[in-house]
Amino acid sequence: MENDDSIENVAVSLAVAAVGLLTLFVILRKVPRTKGKDLRYHAVYVIFAIAISCFLPEYVEDFVFSPGAVLVVGTLIPVYESIRAVCTIGEADDKEWLQYWLASGSFTYATEWMDIVAEHYPIVSDHWYKFELIAMLWMLLPFTDGSAVINSKITEPYIVPIAESLKSKLEGQVAMFLLVINTGYLSLIWFVFMTLDEEAKRFIVVAVGTVYPLAASIVSMSKNANAYGITFWLTYWSCFSILFISMDYIENFLGEIPGFYSLCLCSTVYLFLPMFNGADVFFRNILVPLSGQQEEMYLRDVEMMRLEMQKAIPAKVQDAVFAKAADVFLQKKTKVN
């Protein structure tokens, strides 16, 4: 009898999770983002979150408010939506999702120590994932659009000036790092890491993957920044999130092996250093094909090419040149077929 109840509870929990995820996808696709300006949505969300927390059956609550749910809702779905945003021709959705990564990334990496606290205080362990999922959804949902609220109320007025200064200083450090790379950085990183414990190594990987990229991403969204910077850092956060998840899982099995965190650090640096352009490589060759967005990516590339041509070609001959360019594409296609 108990086994039947257990199976039924799991089935109900899975059904609730499936309906919730489907609803979330529909909302993200169909509902325009509000930029968080309507306070009524925030009030309704708080009431709804409290009601769910109080009245959801315990077995469903344990399933919904879990590390897996936080991973799916807070990272995997945003990664997929970010890939779609980058592959679309418009640029407004790129900025919206970069805002989300800045808010959620700062929240996630700043609260990593909560896992240690949860190990010693069961009450924190019982409620932390509930709070984390509710916070992620507040940032993610277009009704509340918490990431836009954070950007307009905190990031732009207070953090952008600091980030611009920090970015300029860190770029000098990055230049020095490039020099080190040319003189054998792999050996340097290996020997430095060999002297540190696992927690210190993990902290350095996370710091390298977040401090400069956060500053650069914030600056890329300032009023004078160009669209390329927004797209580049959106691809970076999509790739780094996958790397971080992989490290977080694999370190349970391989974390004690010498060189594991060195590899993680090298992979992180590879993603954002201009000399490698690793985020774009990983994004185009792995994430885009996995998401089924290759055709959309090609169309965006064509649109970017058109815009560059439009800048370079005098206005009075643009129509004629574009018409001939279209003929060239059609002729090439005919010859291939």
C-alpha cells in the first residue's frame, strides 16, 4: 500500500512539474516583458508564491523546490532561450536575456556559500531551494521581469560607473595575462594550483569566470555600447553556465584529481579571451546545433553581413549592388544544385 502511495506521489509530482514547465515556456514565448514597472504584478506574484509555499502538498513541494528544479528553471531554460535570442535577427531580446544572466549569475555565484550553511543548519536546507526558485522565477517571468528591475534600479545608476572603472583596470591585467600565456601560462597555472586546496581552486575558477565578465557585460549594456558586445557576452554566459554546471557535477567524482580545476580554469579563460574567441566557437559548434537553431543562426549572419554592406556602400548605389549580390547568391546556389 505504501509503495502504491509512493508511486502515486511521484506521478503527481512529475505531472505538476511538467505542467509548470510547459506553462513557463508558453509564458516566455507569448507574454511581452513588462520591465517590472507594474507593481501589481509583483504583489500578485508574492501572494501566489506564499500560497504555493503554504498549500502545496509536502511531497510535491520537495520535488518542485529542489536543486534539479533550480537548475532547469534558473539555468537550462534560460540557456535555451538565450540561444534563440542570439539566433534571432532582432537585438532587443539579446539585451533582455543578458540582463537576466547578470542578475541571476550574480545571485547564484554570490550565494554559493549557502550550501555550506545548509549542511550545518537543517532549517536553511529545508527552505533555501524554495527561496532560490522563487527568486529565479521573479527575475525570469515577463510579468515581474525582476532582472530588468535590478538593471534599472541598481545596475545602471550605481554599478555601471564602478564596472566601467573595474573593466578598464582588469583589461590591463588581461593584457598581462596574455603575455604570460605566450611564455608558458599552462605551467604557471599548474604549479600555482598545486599549492591550493580544492575550495580555493574552485573559488578562483568562479571568480575568474564572473568578476571580469560581469563588469564587461554591465559595460556592454551601457547607453554608448554596441550590439556586438551584448551578443558576445550573452553567448559567453550561456557557455559558462554549461561549464559551471558540468564542473559542479563532475567535481564530486574528479575534484581530487590533480589538474581538474586547472582544466576548468583554462576552459573558462578560453571562453572569454579575444585571442581564442572560445565562447563563439563553443556556441556555434555545440550549443546552436543541439538547440536546432542553425538555420536561424545563418539568417542572422546574413543580416549582419547586409548591415555591414549597407554601411560600406554609398546610398545611391545600394539598390543596384544588393540586387546584383542577390543574383550572385542565386547563381551560386544553382551551380551547386
